[in-house]
Amino acid sequence: FVVYVFRQYGYFVARHPIRVLSLSILVTLLLCLGLIRFKVETRPEK
């Protein structure tokens, strides 16, 4: 079953490389939006 799933995924990626790359970049950028609010806590007693 696992081999079948990865084979199908491989075929999909091979047939649609631009779509897969675009989606990967979009997801990465959306996840990086959280870094805008990232703040290091410098007062451990807080």
C-alpha cells in the first residue's frame, strides 16, 4: 500500500512540477508569516 501511494505521488509530481513547487513555496511563505510576531523573551522572571 505504501509503495503504491508513493508511486502515485511521484507520478503526480513528475506530471505537475510547477504546481508542486508553487504550492510548496506558498505553504512555506504562509508558515513563515508567524516569524513576523516572533519575539525572544529576555526576562526569564516574567
